[in-house]
Amino acid sequence: MENIIEQLKNYTVLCVEDEEGIRKRLVNTLKYYFTEVYEASNGEEGYELYYEHKPNIIISDIEMPLKNGIAMIEDIRKDDLSTIVIMLTAYSSEEYLLSLINLNINHYILKPVNSENLLNGIIKAFGDKLENKIKFTDEVYFNMKKRELYYKEELIVLRKRDKDFLLLLHENRNRVLSYETIEEYIWKDRSMSMSALKTFIKELRQRLPIDLIVNVPQEGYKLINFS
């Protein structure tokens, strides 16, 4: 999740909501996730900002003065089917939601909106556009969806146990990964000798493009801190 939130910083968002109190709360929350957040109080103003800034994602209320959210998205969808659209709605009837789907809406969020369902809605709307990556360094990352390690976008061939160990290291990145924990999660039902562990670590280091593993004598292992 941490990495997905980090990826949102690469995108811009337009928030369209006529109730000022709700809009300000939404905008303040969105600023935690997105570098650029544009705000509009109605569909007419929202369309102008969309045309000017071409945001990656639009989050819009439906019932608004001058031009409602449906009319605004209808205008946008005439030439643009790729911008991600999330609608905020107080209605949950199937017929009503079907009309949103016909507008190529990526997701809808039922009001009242809180920070949790807003973030979950954004992630669902992005779908496969956001890859769940674990970043070890600027050049080394683990693609959770594919369960593969990459270095400079090139695949590094690893065994299943190698991958499990790296993920376990990452889960315990703020502390030393003890021998007992390694035996429990990596060797599982088999007993682990120290010689077998040392051989495993040596072979893994040979496969890795750069060394990610620190040996802590008498305790276990941890990830190298590159920061």
C-alpha cells in the first residue's frame, strides 16, 4: 500500500464539488496523495479546469449548480475516454449506477465520503495502472503482482525461496530478521542448519545485481539502508 500511495504522486487530480466544506475536506485529503490538486465548485468550472490542466483523474459530485457532474462528464467523454473518473453519489439504486457505467465511469463512491473509502475508491479506479511494487533501491524493485525482481527494468531470475526471503526482509526492514524467524517462514516444516542458511545467502547474493543483505553476527540479517 505504501508504494501504491507513493505512485499517486505522479498523477494530478481535479475535484469538483459544490458544497465548500465537503470540497475543502476532499482537497485537503487529496493533497496527501497527489502533487497537483485542482478544485471547482460546479460542472462548468470543472470542465474549464479539465480543459486547461488535463488532470489524470477527476473526482466529481453529481448534483451541482450551472452544470451537474453527469453533464460535465458527458462533455469530457465526447473526446476523452482515458481520464479516470470517480463520481460521488448519495444514490445506490442499480438503475442509477448503471447510467454511470454507461458514461465510462471508472468507479463511484457513496456519500458520506471519508479518507478511507476515498483512497480505496481511487486505487480501485486506477485498476492495473498502479503496480504494487516494493522498492529496494532506485533501480531494484519487486513487482508484487508478477512476483518478480527487476533491476533497471530487467528481470532478475530468482528461486521461490529467494523471493520469499527478500519479501520477509522487507517486512522486517526496520529490525534484524532473526534466525528463528527465517527458519519459521522460509524453511517452514524443515529444520534449518546454519551452514544451509549461509549457503542460501551466498547463492542469493550471487544472483542479486547489488548486495541488499547485511549480516548481523549472532542475530540474523537485515536490509541494507541506502538512504
